[in-house]
Amino acid sequence: MKGSNINTLLKVLLSLGLGVYLTWYLFDIMSEEDIRVFKNTILNSNYWLIALSLILALISYFSRAYRWGYTLWPMGYKSSFKNQYHSLMIGYLVNMTIPRAGEFSRAVMLKRSDNIPIGPGFGTIVTERIIDMIIMFSLAALAVLISPNETSIIFRRIKEGFLGTSSEDSGGGLWMYAFIVLGLILLGLLFIKRIRQRVFAFLNSLKEGLSSIFKVKQYWAYLLHTLIIWLSYLVMFALPFYAIEGTTNVPFSGMLLAFSFGALGISFTNGGMGAYPLLIGITTAYYLQKQGVENAEAIGNALGMVIWATQTIFLILLGLISLVLMPRKYNTDEKR
């Protein structure tokens, strides 16, 4: 087996193993009563509001795919909205299996369908991710500024939940520490790339893609789509709070904190498996306990699982459809 294949396999196994562990941990910390409440909370949720959140997710995917064209066109590369959308969804699907490989897969898909060089295409995606990180960081900073005390308390609870700092959970905490240390070591090794003959040519083309944001002519349209994307994210995240009995009174500041912590969880495992619902559950449970809600942890975990599971299943379904519909080969006879 080649070194690159071994690296990919280790990435998948590490992320998947951590996700499975955190999913098991989420259920392990709940009592039988908590699990009963957890199941009933999910079964009694408002499916219409959850469906609406999925529609908003689809709108954000459409908007993101169309916005991508604004950075491709100034460089002289033309692609249809259909191909951009299918490439995006395939990238999301790949990210569910191989962490952070989806961005590169998007560029590969457009190379196949529209003969757009991988370097510039990947550069536009990196630019997109930088903008996303800036916006996400700004929202997280806003959440902290609005609720500094709550953030400190919730962060401490998250640390206790993930690292098992209490004496009763010392065994789970040791396992968690082992996962983190092993993960850091493996990630350090996996990010070491072999020097290839064409690395400088690729970096030059990548630079072209990164600079594409400064060449965008339709700035207002680009900003409009960016606004649509992130408003859709926020609203589709908030809707399940109103779909589940017991979480409707969580304040906006609490939702924003849960949104921020949940986004952090996505970077831990494949698609946020285990980490995403656990982080949302811990954050939501804090606000429910302040309101005197019984079985707050179970309801919070149910909310996190509903958001993660519905969005993940929907994304996988759309990704598989795009995998079937995406053109496999560039048509040289197609007029652009």
C-alpha cells in the first residue's frame, strides 16, 4: 500500500474512531430515564419545522454554489451552476468520509466536468474557506461578548465532559486524553507532504485562485449570496430549538453559543459525528437547567442529535444524487 493511501486510511480511521467514541460517550453518560426522555423528545418534535430547516440548508447550498462562479469567471473559467452545485455536494460527501478532503475533491470534479485547472479552482475554494472562517470567528466573538459568563461556565462543562476531569469519570478522561494525544501526533505526520516535481507550478496556480476574490466584479452580488448563506445557516440552526418542546425558551445568545461550539465540533470528527450533538447538548442543557427544566441534559442531547442527524442524512442524500448526476468527462465540443 502506498504512503498516501496509508495516510488517507489513518485519517479516516482516526476521525471515525473518535466520532464513534464520542457517540458512545453521549449515550453512556445518560441514565435509563435520560435515554427515555431523549427518545421521546425526538419522536415528539415538530417535523415541519425540521423540514423547513432542511429547505434553508438547500437554499444555502444553492447560493454557495452560485457564488463560487463569481471567483471563477474573472480568471476566464466558465462552469455551469449545475456543475458547481454537484461539485460542492460531492465535496461535502467526501468530507463525511475523509476529513478536509472535500475541498480538493470539488476542484477535481470541476476539472473533470469543465476542464478548469485544479490549482486555480482549489485556490478559489481556499479563499471561500478563509471568508467562512472570518465570519464564523466573528459570530463566535459576538457570542462571547454577549454572554461572557455563560461562555466561561459552558466551556468548563465542555472540558469536564470531554476530558472527564471529575474523579468518577477518570477512566473516560484518560481515554479521551489518549485520543487527543494520538490525534495530534498522527495529524502532524499526515500533514507532511512529499515534495513533487510540479509543486511550484501548482502553488502558482493556487495563488491565482487565492487572488480571485480581488478580481470579483459583482461585489454586491457576492456579498448578497454570502449574507444568504450565513442567514440560512443561523435560521436553520435555530428552527429545531422551536421544534422541540423544552428548548423554545433558550435565548438567542444561547443559540449563538451552541452554534459556535457546534461549528467547533465539526472539525473534530467526520461531519461532527459525536462531537457536534454533544457540544450542542452541553450548551443547551446549561440554559435549560437555569430555567428549571427537568432532564435538561437528555433534552439538550436530543436537540443536538436532531440537528446533526437530519442535516447529515440530508447532505449525504444530496451528495449521492450529485455523484450520479455529475458529468464524468469534460466535453471538448461544448461551447462556452
